[in-house]
Amino acid sequence: MKIVKLIMLLMFVSTLTWAQKPVKYQVLFGNKALPQKDKLELDQFISSCDASFASRKEAANFFAERAWEYVASGKLDTATYRFNLVNALDTSSIDAYWGLGVITFQKKDYPLAKQLLAKGLISDPTQALMRVDYAIVLLSCYLDGKDCGTLAEADAELAQSLKDEPKNANGWMKRSQVAFYQEKYELAWTYFHECRTLDILQMDLNFGSQLAEKMPDPKGIFK
């Protein structure tokens, strides 16, 4: 019976998604009161979840997984709506803030992305991978000439992330890039090779070439 209810629930959410109502596609519903019709649909959705899942937290986790799938496929408006539903189910959900932060970053709204990811990290400071995303936003702010992030701030966040999760190759790659922009080329090579040691697939070879133009690879691997 629960499987049938779950299928019906997914169909219900799909119908809502394609309704193309602007408020639903704004981060956290635009922090506004929903129109009466939208509020009724949201209440129905939550009631359906209550009938189909053991808890709202379980429902939030389920729909967060679906939302991340939409992010991966580039359907950012649909993903935004799904993460809004996740937040409505569980306001403490880290995935909601993380996912919406990633989406707003991809839409180049760096100040809002910073705000959302910061909320997620305040809720759970141990999220090392989310902290890397936060640092990437800070770096992007700097590169875009915006006042929402500095190289020093990005480096500090990456240092903390790598302290918590030292085997995160992507974190080392991003820290190498920050060091490059700080003109700390020797450090940049050190971090670059940390990434190489952990996961060669995470290496940015184009960046490696740029770094080699500034300073030869001390290990002599990259020319």
C-alpha cells in the first residue's frame, strides 16, 4: 500500500513541478507567504508524505535525493522546487541549504549562494564537502570582483575542510588554485601534488599548465 501511495505522491509532485508557478522556483519560496492555492497544494503534499513515510525527516531525505538528481541533470528550476519542498518538510535539512546554495552558485548569484551555504554550515560545521563548495563561492566572488569573498577567506575555509577531511582531492585542487591567485606558487604546487596523489581525476591540467608558466614544477612531473 505504501508503494502505491509513494507512486501517487511522486506523480502529484511532478504535476506541481510542471505548473510553472514562479514562487515555487524561487529559493525557499522567495521567503514570502505562498498564494492560497500554492499553500493548499503544499499542505496536501506534506499530508501525503505523512501518510507515505515513517517521518517527515525520512520524506525530506527521499526528496533531497531526487532533487540532487535534478541538479546533476541541469534542471535547476525543478531542483529548486524540490529543495523547497525538502525545507518545508524538515527545516533542519542540510541538503536543502546545500542544494539551493549549489543552484544559486550555478546561476552566478554568489551572495545568495554564500548565505545559503553558510546557513548549512552553521547547522552542521562538520560538513567538510559543503565547506569546499562554500570556499569555491568565496573564490568566485573574488574572481568576479564582488565583495562577498576574499582569497584569505577561501583559503581558511579550505584549510578547515581539509583538516576535517584530508583525503578530499577536490579540496586540495581548490586550495592550489587559491594559492595560485595569492601568488604563492610553491604552495600551489604542494597542494596540486596532494590532489594528484589522492585522485588524479580531480586534477585540473589546464590549471597545472598555468601554474607551470609561473613556476616550474618542483617535482619535475609537469612541464
